[in-house]
Amino acid sequence: MLKLSYVDDRHHCDRLSDAQIALEKLKEFGAILIDRVGDVEDFISFTNNSTFSFRPYVGSGVPRLAVNEDPTIMNVNSPGDFGGSSLHGEQYYLSRPPEVLYFYCQKKALVGGHTLLCKGDEILSALPSVLAHRFETQQITYVRELSVPDIGLMQIDDPKSLTDWKMSPAQNGRIKTEFTTTAIKVTPDGRRNFINSILPILFDFEDARPMMKVRFEDGTWCDKLMGKEILDATRTCQASMQLQEGQVLVVDNRWMLHGRTPFQGHRSMLTRMAEFPY
């Protein structure tokens, strides 16, 4: 069962000491919920005091709206997007995924929009043994086609982010990108975690397919039948929560997957992505 730690506003949440307390609890629980941080400026102040190094959102080909003209503070909900988001590790199609994620609920949805969380080691344990063995013994490759302007923008935002991408010309003037990695990552304490970006590619981007795929080392492709087996495993151990306005959820992106249910009405969820300060 997923445990969340709560820090309330009996202390000033924009103090450095509170950010450090949150960091220690994050290492233990993988996800913590900080109550009543305040408005957007309070959220920015709190995160700025965390000593993390923040980074822009790159590599997806899907734009996110910057807040206060700061590219490291984004709204995860684009206008007109009311869909869900399958469980995933953030930006695992890059060689350096962010390690820490902040989610600030500025405006919760009228209906739905629950946040999903799931531990990567529990997913791995719940996978069918044959499928788990396949992920344990084979690397995967994220194969996508992106426009030349998108590639250029990514290189400007973070030149290091695309270092391990193999690129080649594709049809219609686009660029085919390939990034090979593992679907299972090991945390510093030795736990093996199923954490990657496979499920969103299989289920969340119908308009973009077939320009987004995942291929096994033996040349076969991840398909929806395999994706259903992964989904079935996540449903045995995932948690669902509705963030309230003014709350901040902090997620350890090294081993905790996150997602979102579909929603109705205006929803504003801000995010920052960072790396541990050590």
C-alpha cells in the first residue's frame, strides 16, 4: 500500500528547512503530499528553496505552457486536453530523466483528474513472469518521428538531453529518433523498478501513432496486448488521489510512476522537474 507523508502549514512552507524535511521524507516514501502551500507565488518560493536544479520540459514533441515566462514551471494541462495519462516515469525517453517532480494543484477539475501513483518495484513483481523476464533480459528502443523545428528547440532548451539519440531522415522532412535504454531501473538501495514511458506511447497518443513506438532488442514491437498485461499489473498496486487546491505532490521519479484520470472542467496543475542536489 502506498504511503504518503503530510507536512502541514503550521510551519512556513517557503522556508529552506521545510524543503529539506520534505526531501528526507521523499527518499523514504517515494511520494509526499504537502498541505496548503498557498498560491502560485508560494509554490515557486517553496520550490526555489529546495536547492534542486530545475530544468525545462524537453524531448516529447508536445509543448507545455510556461508559467511566469519561466520554462521550468509548466502547466501539465494544455487547453482542450481533458484526457487521462497512463502511468509512466517522466521523460524516460531521455538519457537523463528528471529525478524529482513537483505537482502543484492550482485548480482541481470539476470531475475526475485524479492523480495515479504506483511503485516500480511493485509493478515488476506483479507482471506475468514471462513478460517480466523479457524486460529483465532485453533493452528497449523508443522510436519516434519529430519535426526539424522540434529537434532544434530541444537542442536549444537542453543540449545534453539528446546526446544518446540516434537520428536519421524520415519521410515528409521529419527526423526519426531512436533511444535505446532499459525498461527496468535500479535505485541506489538496489531495488529493481519497472519505470519507463511505454504505456503512454501505447495508449495515449492515438493521433501520433505510428510515429511513436517501442521496440525490443530482438526487433519485435511492444503492442497493446502486452500493454494490457502491464496495465493489469499496475491496477493491483496503484493508488488514486484527488489533489486539492493549494496542495503540492512531490514524486521521486527514479522509482515512482505517475499518471492522471480523464477529467471535465478547467484544471490547472503546475509542475517543476528537478535533480537531487547530491
